[in-house]
Amino acid sequence: MIKIDTRDVSVTDVCEAVIDKQDGLTAGVFNLTKQVSCLVRTWCKRAKTRADLRNLDARLLDDVGLSRQQANEEADKSFWV
């Protein structure tokens, strides 16, 4: 709540104070939306790379230094872990 003494403040000052409050809220919502979007992209990328890892053949697993068991253990993890 904004407290205003009308003797010292113009209507323009009141409008600017309200806009400043809204800008702060908008920035917070935008920041939260950006963080959620980033998290969802991370989860999608993680799910895809783990699925791809499961499909690598023995030669490619050897190239990256993983055993089939290690690859399967990683691929079995949930996307949020």
C-alpha cells in the first residue's frame, strides 16, 4: 500500500509510484518465468542426452570411456536428477 499526503504530491507523482511498483512486480514475474523456462530446457536436454546415451553402440561407449552398465545407470536416472 502506498501512503500519500495529497498536500505534497501531484497526480503525476502518484502515477509514477504505482508504475514503479508494477515494474518491480513485472520484473519479478519475468525473472521467475525465465528461471522456469531455463529449468524446463535443462530437463529436456538431460532427457534427450540420456536417451541418446542408451542407444550408443559398444564402440562409441568405449570412445567416451563408459561401460554399457554405466551408460544404462545414467540413462535410467530421472530427468530432474
